[in-house]
Amino acid sequence: MTPLCKVEVTLPRVLGSREVAVAVVSMSKQEFSRLEVLLRVQSGGLRVTDACALIELRRRQVFRLLRGLKQDGATSLLSKHRGKPSNHRLPTAVRTLALSLVRERYADFGPTLAAEKLAAQHGCTISRETLRGWMIADGLWTDRRHRLPSPHQPRRRRECLGELVQIDGSEHAWFEDRGGMCTLLAFVDDATSRLMQLRFVASESAFDYFRTTRAYLEQHGKPVAFYSDKHGVFRVNAKDAVGGDGITQFGGALSALNIDIICANSPQAKGWVERAFGTLQDRLVKELRLAGVSSIAAANAWLPGFITAHNARFGREPANAKDLHRPLALADDLDEILAWREERTVTHNLTLHYDRMMLLLEPTPLARGLVRKKVEVVNYPDGRFAVQFNGTALGFKLFDKIQTVQPGDIVDNKRLSAVLEQVKAQQAAYPPCQQRGHAARRRPPNNLEAPGLPSKGRPPRHGVAAAPA
């Protein structure tokens, strides 16, 4: 349906000495644009030929509209079908039947599903939008624009310490103007609101979560479950992901430690960690300022004292005094579990490619038997690499490594700051002739700007005249 707009039109009829009748007419955008064009034609500001091109009508139709505008005013431009039933409307009996069936059998169905069932089960074929309008008019359906917002009712806390730990990261100007932007990773217990672990990192990445999780496990033990958002570190968000087992590297590491990972459907669901960040972005920023801390390393060394004071001020006792943290077992090798693992195929030359690197396996009897077989490349958080086959380490050496950001690389928003810092460092390492805006790359002045000086690096044709004394 064409949207209508209210237009105040002064009728050419005087009621008294000072009174002029003003009528409010509802017009569509097309009718209103026609009125503007015709009024310009009447005032002589527009030719009829140009008016025909603007409103896309022939001269005969334009003159017909001008006559109607002169006789009856703006109301002559209104469609004569307005307010009358459509010639293509369905009979009243069809509407009554459809609404009675919906009311009796499909009261909780949406218009789309109800229209499908009416056509399949009862032979009553009605478009979903027609049925939607009927259901809204009859009070069987509420338009999305008039629905009440979904309430986020608070849920009860977990009863025990270590039963559920909420984890998240917050990128913020934690050091204000004393340092760059960075991210704070926080582990907050659901039962007590205590800060179980804090760590400043450059960006929210899997390796930073590996390091922070290791510190948490070594200090408190293994919780029952972690509660996170839908960040790609915790959840495979690609619907068309090729290969893999449907879990992320971080999720696989937690599974090996017998720790569950649960993803919240909304930020309100993990409200304790969100509220903690609201408090930390106020108090922690000011405490860092008073302590004179302006770097990530210094902040991480200073954090334990702040965590103790914060928990004493804002922490609460759990409903159940039982601690559900489990101690680390002897088989829990955190070095091997909290690492990034990817499979690669060994070529006939005993080489494999990983992260724009070529790894050359040592030609041992074991390695020679792995041609066209899968091996595991292990990338540890401390920067070490290893190649393993069924847990056995294989000797290798690095052939080539290109530490650059390839053009067109897809970078997650939460890693953008760290990637930009890497790009800046790479550009600063370029030779001066490859750096944009460097003084060594600046073009020499030409002869018009500085007569007698060399142009484009060529020696001058004539000697430079001596400067006057």
C-alpha cells in the first residue's frame, strides 16, 4: 500500500471577511509530487512538456489534471478508489472460514505456518500476508512493532564455588592516555561474584585464554563449567565450516580437562561478568592511575593485590560452602593440553606447511613411513612449535617464515588492535626507500621550484650559480 502523508491545502473559498477554509487532505507521495508539479505549471514556473517528463504522463492527462485542480482543488488528485473495497478482495465467507479454523485449531500458530496448514489440510489457499492482516485485525496475532520487549528475568546464582565460572574480555583504555588500548580477561565465579582471575592482554585470542586458564587451574583447580559468550574462541560460528569436529581449540582443551563450556545466548545471561566489567572500568582505571601503572606487564604483576581487595569489598559467600573445584590430575599435562593443534599431511619430500611456514622433517625411519599421512603441528602459547605423530615428537627444522599480514586477510574485530600494531612494526622495519612519507623517498625539487638544483636525481646541465655575498 502506498504510504499517505497529510497535506494542508487552502481551498479557494472565502467564508467571511477574514476567514479562509483550510482542509487537511491525506495524499500519497505520488499524488503529492503531482500536486507540486501542477502548482508550478499553474504559476508559470514550469512548462507542460517538462511536467509530462516529471510525472510521466502525456500532455492530455496533464491538462486533465490541471482542469480538475482548477475546479475542485487538490482533492481532484486523490484516487477515486480510496476508501472503497478492492475489486480483488476475497469473499467475506472465505475470511470467516479461515479465521474460524485458525481460532479453533491454530490459535498459537504464526501467519506463515497457519497459511500453510490451511492450504494443506483444508484446501483454503490464502497468502500469508492476507492472513496476517486478518489475524491482526481479529486480535489473533500481534504485529512485531507492537510486541512488548522480551524481559530478561534474573536467574538464581549457582550454589557452590567453582560450579560455574563466567569468562569474558573487555577492550578498554585501561591505562587512559598513559598507554594504548588493551583487553582485560576476567574469570568471575557465578556463586560469589569473586574475581577468580584477571589478566591484561593485547587482544582476546585463544593463546591468551590458554595462558589465563592455566593460571586459573594452577591456582584454584578445575571448575565444573565455564560460561562465555559466542566469541569464535569458544564456539564455531561458521555455518559452512569445512572439516573439524565442531569444537574450537579452546573447547577441545577444556574437553580434555573434563571442563564443560557453555555459551550464553545474550549478554544479560552472563550478567555477573558484565557487571564486574562495569565496576572495573571505573575503579580499576583509577587504581592503575594512582599506582602509576602504564604497561601490560606491570599491570599483570600488580593485579593480585587488587583482586584480593576487590573480592573483600564486593564478593559474597556462596549458598553452599562446598568447593566444586577439582585438583589437577597427574595425567593433566597443561603444556600439551593448552596448545593449538592442527593436522597436516606429510609430502613425499618429508615437508609440511603450517602458518606460511615450511617445516622439513628429519629423514628418520619413522618420518619416512609417514608420507601422505596426517601429523599434528602443535603451537604452544610460549611460541614453541612441535610436530607429533600419535604423541611422538618428530625432529624438524624451519625452512622459511614470512611474518607479514597477507593482503585481504580476514581479522576478527577483537584482534584488530594487535594486528595493527604488528603492521606498524613491519612497516617501520622496511628500508627508507619503501616507507611512505620518508625523507629519503621525497622527490627532489624541479628547476622551477629551485633553479639550478638537480631534478629527479640527475646532475644539473649547468653549474650552480654562486650565491650573492
